Amino acid sequence: MTKTELKKVLLIGGGANDFGRESELDVATHQVIETLAGLGIVTILIDDNPYSLSLEHPKVKAYPQAITVENVRNIIEVEQPDAVYPAVGGTTAFQVLGDLFAQYDFPNLQILGMSLDTVNMVNNPALLAKRLRQIGEPVISSQVVNSVEAAFDIAREIGFPVNIKPMAPKFEASRHTANDSETLDLVLKIALKQSRIKQVVISQGINGLREVGVQVMRDHHDVNMLIGAVEDIDPVGIHAADSILVTPVQTLTDREFQRLRMAAFRIMRGLDIIGTAHIQFALDPRTDEYYVIKVSPYFDSTSTLVSRSTGYPLAIVAAHVCANVNLTRIVLPSNFAKKMAMIEPVMDRIVVKFPVFAFGEIETAGIKVNRRLNTMQKSVGSTIGIGRSIEEALEKAIRAAHFSNRVFSPDLMSALPENDLIQQLIHPRDNRILLLIEALRRGYTIDELAELTKIDEYYFYKFQHIMQLEQAVKRNPGDLALLQQAKYYGLSDGLIAKLWHQDFDDVRQLAKNNDLQPTFKAIEPSAGEFPEDVTVYYSTFEQENESERLGDKSVLVVGTGAFRLGDGASGAYVTATILAEIRANGFQSIIINNNPNDLSLMIQFADKQYIEPLEISDIMNVVELEQPAFVLVPGNRIKLIAALRERNVNVCVIPKDKYMAHGPATEEHEFAINYYFDGTDVHPITITEHVIGKLMLDKNVYTQIYQQKIPKLQLRDTSPGLYQLITKQLPLSTDLGDYILRPVPFGQIAFLNKVTGINWVRLMVRSILGCSTDADKVLLARLPDVNFKYQVAEMVGNDTDFFQHLQPAGELDSTQFEMGVAMHLIK
């Protein structure tokens, strides 16, 4: 099918967020919709994630439905699309598409980017391994089994350790590793239960090998490009999402790198993949051999990381290519160089991705979890740091992950007993980076640590440099030469103040007095070789500053940072919506954030993006350059808000509780009266009912309750936005003392936006900026007698398998530790 024949395309979304699935699919979907619309192609989207911004895109026909075979089939029969594009839906889309074609025949429906055979190979590791062997690419020995007995036979044949992965898993599933018979018996039962077809793949364990991922692009004329490559600091055996990732790759020789590059091109050609794919390799440094361990012809966290790091518009180019536009003919948005689509990106910076774990929050709730890292993903999110060196990028990534220099305190691990340190070196935990630096501090040699951990020696030299620099700074308070070094290698004002036992502002003022100021560098795909209108920046300490102030009418928005349990992807949804509305009202929008998967870092939403930690010093660096009219900060950042106001920054607070509220207990009902506050008056919206794992809205029930009178809420000296009164009983009391008052959680705001058909976030932004319209006033005056888009709806918690990932010692609160949700729009 040619470009001119392609008129309508169905996009299959990714569904609820889960381990390994943040907002990266929504980021790609939004850009694909815009790109295809620019080519004159109508797009249809099916997804049931209330945090999906793409479902609200004005250029898509949205079906907010569960992603099932029957729903997709019905949409195809009604809409008659020319093609379906599964790459924006990850593994969910591939599994549904494979099942769809297994049950039904659609002879005129094209799959963009690949054949049905390739879809089936992605869904079936055994088929993929067979095809890779046929094209001469090495893979780990593996077999498919459907019983515990057969698995034990294979394990005895190939020897321990072995990896087990469910076939056609019910949700995102990682490899399980078994080092002995007892563990094998346990993980087999888990993996077979996770498989929809009750089969698992058992393969030889390759723990300890180096892991490298490459992102490639291919068009219909077999033009192949390497967009970027990512290296795991940790070896195979620790899930890639839990490892510290570095791009560009630091430890491969050019010969090794070119081997992987050419292998990736052969795989794209051998599987006939058009568009982009992430291909993961394991390298054995002793034998110089490599193995292909994963082929992902869909958008994932690696593709988003590569796109953010290089500045290359990966989703936009992939959409063009899949629509049969050659790389040489792609016309990109004006931000990019004319022929950037066909130029392999060049990086003059280092990007480090750092995992974020929820162990602390869960254990604060009194529930123990298994902190040991292995092949099963345990991190819930990530941040990135960007700098001119590994040291600078790593320091910034850690600072971004934790909002606080205390977590990376140089003496945090000093009290750890020697035996515990050795055990944690062998069996790593989430504090791995601190432990490695502590081991160096205690005199372990780099050779010893490299042998124990299988981490490349190169990184230990970098860790050692950080340790030595911290020690030198600590010994020499006020030393300007060391202050300059510390700044260049990423040590924050807060950490230096701690080392010197001084106040943060004193350190900052000393740096200013001696002209030690950050400069901002552009993230350009060509590293400055071609003229580009770049809008994305990071800070470092060099001479030339490449970022200039936007103007007097700008608004800086502080992002929500890493994906965390409770809020999940709703923070990204709300922040991106805020940015879009700021621009819609004639202001220039600026975002500071560090989550590589966040919607808010898309260039479509802001005039400028700063990828920086969210500490006071980093934010003030941007404030001092841009001098924005307003700075919008989420309400949970209480200390940051106070610190900014102390420095005379005009802060506007986005209503948000510091901590995610607990959900109702089993068999308990909780009712929320939801209000909108415009800065002067409070307007009731609706009532929602919350039971464990589910939030419900029924407009008719609300109308009946409203007629019985609801409490009149008075708010003063607080920000415009959505608030709710919480009660556990009906009929409602008119005494405000019987309720708990709190801001409406971001996730519930996203749900209310979808159900009511009113974008409350945009309404809030207009109130904050003083840009409320006559239509806004009419709408608020009519509340609560406004027709909703849907009268009855539910938001249901995703069935996240916390046990396989975290092994909690008790039941997790499904609201406080929510990973993802789906919505059911009933009528």
C-alpha cells in the first residue's frame, strides 16, 4: 500500500501503566497522531488509560475502551481502517493483534512496520530465536515447555543457572532466574501462572555478561540508521530498568560497537522491520562473543531515552517511514535541520539514567519488601542527568531521583558492617552506587570490585574520582579551586554545603562572587554541526551559554519528576496539560523536569525544556536566567515552595497533597464531594464513590444526593483548582467538621476530565493566570447542572503483580501504591 492509498490508520494503545510501562507509549502515540495528520491520514485510537493525553488529541478519533480482541475487531469493522500500527502500544498491542489475526481474517488490513509473522515472533520467543538463527545471529539456547517436569529435564541438560520467561504473559513480565532446583520449582509455578497459554521459555543463564541496547531505524528502501546506543553499568542478571544506564556507550571498542551496529541492521532486514526497533545484546568480554537477547519493534523506555538524549525526533520519523515516506524525503518540524531525519545523531554530552525504587515508601507503611536486585524489575520509575562527564551526569541523575543531596551523602554507608558490605556487593540492592563508593573508600581495589560485581573497571575509576573529589572538598572548606572542580563534576550546592558544614546560600553566594555560574547547553541531534532551532537544554559549568531568556511573559512549570507509586503517570498528564494551556493563553511556557518518559518534555508542549534535577539550586539557576512571570510548583513540594518564596519568586501552587492518601479498607465505602475553586468562589462538581480498587461516578445518584444539600465549602488563601471533602457515610452531613479536606489527586482529575468532558486542568490554569473567559464563568455558574460526557463511569486499579516484583510481606494499599488504572465509561 502506498502513501497515497493510506487514508486511515488504527493505533492500539498500551493500556494501564505497570512495571516497565510509564508514559513512553503515550509520548510516542501523541507524536504519531500529529505526524499522520500532517500527511493527511486519519487516525483512530483505542485505549482505556485515563492518564492518556493522546485520547484527548483533537486530531484523533478516540475509542476509550478496553484493549481486547473483540473491541479491536468491532472498531475495525466500523471504521474500516487501511492499516493498524501496533508499535505505539508495546507488548499489549502486539499480543492483542496476534490473537486478533489468529481468530479472524482481515485480508485488506495492513500492519504498519512489519508482517504478521514478525508480530508472532515478537509474541513467541521460540519463533524469534529460530528466525535469528536462520539469519546467522547468535541467541541463547532455549526451549518452550508447558510443565514443571519438562523444565527440570532441560535444566539438568543445560545446567544452572537458567532463565524462565512466560509465553504470552497476561501483563509485562520479566525473566525469572533460578540458580537451583528449589528456586526453579517456585519460579516455574509463577511463570506458568503468568502465561495466558500456560507455556514458558527456559534458557541458559548468562548472568555476568555486559548488556548493550541499540536503537535503529529502517525505511522501505532498506536505508538503515543507528539512532543511539545505551550501556548498562550493571551486568546481565540485574533487570535493565533497575540498572544505571549510560549513553553514548563508554566501554566498547569501535570494532565491538560496529559489530553490534551491523548485527542490528541485519536483524532489521531479516525480520523485515520498517520504522524503529530497540535491539538488546549481551556481550561476553572473555570470548568477544555476543548474543541477541531482545528485539522490540515498538516504542519503549529505551527508545524514549535515546530520543531525549540525542534530540532525534524518533517517533515522528518512525511514523513517516511506516507511512511509506523515505528517510530522504521526510520534512521535519522547523526546530530541526532540513535533512536531520537521515543523519545519524552525534552526542557531545553524557546522559545517565538512574532507577527510582519505592522500597522506602512501602517500608514506611510498615511492609517489608525484598530489596535484592535480580532479573525481575523492582524500580517504578527513573530520572536522567545530563553533563559533559560521567561524573557530572551521574551526580545530577542521583540528585534528580531523590530531590535531596542527603541520599547521596558520602558517609551514608560508613556504619555498614564489613560482612554486610561483602554480601551486598555479591547480591546487589537499590543502594548499589553508594555501596560501591563505600567499598572504594574502605580500600577495596578496582580489580577486586570489578571481579566481584562484573561491572567494567572504567566505571570504578569514575566512582573513585567522585569519592576523591568529595574527600578533597570536605578537607578544604572555602577552597575556590576545589569549588570549581566540584561544580564542574556535578556536586550540588547542597552537597558542598553539607561537606563544609555551611549554609546552602553561603556556598551559592561564594560561587556567584567568583563567577562560578552554570551555562546551559542545547541538546542538538547534530551536536551543533547544522543550524537548528533547539528548545531543550541542560546545565554544565563551561564558558559559552546557549540559552537566552524567552521574554517577560513566560511561565516556568516545575515537573513532577520520576514516576512514583500512587500518582503514577497522572503527574505527566497534568503537567503536559498545564503547559499546553499556558501557551494557549499567550504565555511562553518553560518546563524543568528529569523523567525521560514524561509527556511534559515533548517539544510540542513547551517553548523551552530544561532537563535538570528539581532541587532549589537547579531551579533557581533557571529562574535567574529566564526571570519568569510565574513559577508553577506542585503543592507536595512544600520545602521547595517555601525556599522559592524566600527568594522572592512569584510562586503559584498546583493543588496537590504531600503524601498520597490511603484508600478505603476492604468492604469500606468512601465518598468524595468534588469542588472547583476559581480563586474566589467554590463550585460543586460531582460526588464519587471509592471502594478498594475502584472509583465510581454516577451522575444520577449525585443529582439525588445533591438535592438533599451538600456542605458549603469556603476556601481562602489557597490556589485555584480541584478540592474534595471525604466522608465514609451517607446521608451527607452539612457539618464540615465531619469531613477531610484535600486537593483532588491528579489521577482522579484525569478521570474527571475524561468523564465530564470538561478539562478542569485547563480551567485551573486560566484561573491562576487571570485569563478566565466568559465561557468559564457561564460554565461555573451552571454547576452542578451541567451535562457530563458520560453519566456513569468507573476507574479500576490495574492488577499489578506486586508479589513477583517486590515480594511484600503484606497487602499493599491499592490507592496509596497504585501503579496504573483503567477506565470503564459505561454510559
